[in-house]
Amino acid sequence: MTLRFGLRRSISTSLVKTMAQEFNSSAPATVTATDGSVTSTTNKSLWPSVLRWIPTSTDHIISAEKRLLSLVKTPYTQEQVNIGSGPPGSKVTWFRSASNEPRFINTVTFDSKEGSPTLVMVHGYAAAQGFFFRNFDALAEHFRVIAIDQLGWGGSSRPDFTCTSTEETEAWFIDSFEEWRKAKNLSKFILLGHSFGGYVAAKYALKHPEHVQHLILVGPAGFSSETEHKSERLTKFQETWKGAVLNHLWESNFTPMKVVRGLGPFGPNLVRRYTSARFGEYSTGQRLTEDESKLLTDYVYHTLVAKASGELCLKHIFSFGAFARSPLLQRSSDWKVPTTFIYGVQDWMDYLRADEARKNMSVPCEIIRVPQAGHFVFLDNVKGFHSAVLNCCRRFLPPDPANYPLEEGVTLV
């Protein structure tokens, strides 16, 4: 996710007051884990919320999530799925804990018709499962929809991130997802991942293909490699002082979230400006309503400024310019799961990388492009996105007279 930085000299007083009131009135959130234990997500502090420089907590994330999902009509269950502290002898960093405390994955499951295929949705970088709020109702008519916050993101546990390599970092996400799958007792499911979540989903499917019936990669990151796809323009930019500074910040793991945290109580205004611009005046498709924008802004703010954890994966997975250190393109010949790529026509992710990968795959693969949509195709062109998902999953769905056609303008490449 790219943040457009900029602040007006005056901040939105009403927004800050509203958030301050919510912070002070928020009750400790208690949830039931899948093992039957009761888990409190309260982050205690001697300071009242309104006096904190960064007024947030896990409670605030879950509360903001509930407000955002109040826009969804389909009933759902929210739970903190206990993924344990890790298998004995594991070398995976997220398992290490002096107190041997368990970790939890925040999960929402929507009501569905009996026998519906399971669709698991994984969000991208600097996001959380609530970003799919516009999609849950339509998809729940056909699937048992389950959406998660990846470890270190959203309302999930945020362990200290101490990974030091690409391999360790990939294991952090892949193995925690596998422990979640075991806890949920899922044997077969359709797996959908957006952006960085697409990278994780693809890496998971390469390691555990037996559990994935179909892989849907929405504007996936991680297919481009620095050696093969780095442009001459970017190379020249890195040779300038500005490029050198930005490259240093990248390698120092300086993330956009650190900027928002640094702004303290001024952060909500920056996030509001971002969501209004990205999904408003710069949106290529269906703009957010006033209520959607307000609730999404609140949700995004709390998920961004909470304890830094999963966000610190950035420099280990990608080099400066968002080139994968372990490109998926180089693993395309190992693909074992039928795959569909979905891109917004205006997506900055290049669908041509998917086309290159497809040439090396021995499994069915299709590429779908959705008009009036950018990187957040599922928010920009909701109907087009839904038609793409239904079309690529038609073999798992009941026979339908309409045969799940693509919306007008949505094309197969």
C-alpha cells in the first residue's frame, strides 16, 4: 500500500474528538479462542487513551473492525484462533517466546449455505481482512467465506519480529497460516490473496498444494525480479542522492507506518486524506460512500499504528523498487495448483509477469483483467471483481443457468 504523505496545518477537530471519545469509552474486548479459552485483548496503560501519543490498542482494532463490518449484512463469527507457540524444536522465529505464550490469528467466518465451498481470503501489506468489507455479502452467497488477519497484522497477535532472512520471513507467514489451517480443521479450500497476501498465498500453495483446490492471486506482488525487470530509469534514480537516501531507508526497514505513528494524534487526519484520495477523487471505479470512508479510515488508522510486527517483513521479502528477493516467476514450473490471476486494468502491478509465469506452468492458469479498477480491484469495481471470482470458481459451484459470466468489460487475457 502506498501512502501519499501530506498534512494540512489544521487537523480535523471533529474527527479527533470522535476518536478520543471512542478511545475513552472502549471496553476491554474479550473473545473466545477456538480451544475454548477466553482471551482478553486489553493493552493496559496508566495513561488515558486521549493522552497517549498513539491512542490505540488491540481492543480499538477489533472495535473498529466491528464498526466497519456493520456495513455487511451477512451474519458472521469473529474469533481469535489459537495457533500455539509452535511445534517443539521449531526454528521459525515467530515460535520463539521466553514465556511460551500462544499466538492468535484474528478470523471472521460468514454464514453460508450448507455444502458451500470454502474461500479463504488473505489481505495484503499494510492492510487487514476488513479491506474486503465490500465483498463479503456477495461472495457469502456462494462460498463459506473465511477472512484472516495475517500474523503481525490487524487484530492478530503481534510478536516481536526478529527474522533476519528471506527464508525465515516467509516461514513466519507460511507456517503460521498452516498452524491456523490445522486449528480450523480445513482440509481443502480455495485460497485468495491480494498483493503481498498473494505472494504468501502462492508460497503456501507451493509448500502445501494438497490443501489448495484453486489459487486466486489478486494483483499479486513478488513475481518481478531485480535482475530481470529493473528499469533503467530506476537504476539511474538510485544513483542520485534522493535514490540513495530512499534505498537506505528501505534497507533500514523504515516503513510508512512509522510515519503515521510519529504523527501521533495528527495521524488520523493523514489516514483520512489517504483513504479519501485513494478511494475517492483518484478512484477509477465505485467510490466509497461517506459512511464507508469514515469507517474504513478509522479501521485503517488503528491497524497501521499498532505495534510494529508483520510490517517489518518488507526489506527481507523485497528489495528497493518492490522486486522480490525470491521471485515467484522462478518457481512457476513448480506450480501444482490451478491458478487465476485477477488484475485491475489500472493496477500498477504488471499482469505481463503473470503471463510469463503461465508459460512455464503445467497446471490450468488464466488471467482476468477488470476495468475501472486499480490495485484495490475488489474495492474499485466490486461487480467486476465478483464476476471474476465466480467465473474462475465455477467448477466448485452448483450449475447455474447464467453460467457465472464475466461482467461487461472484464476480459480474459
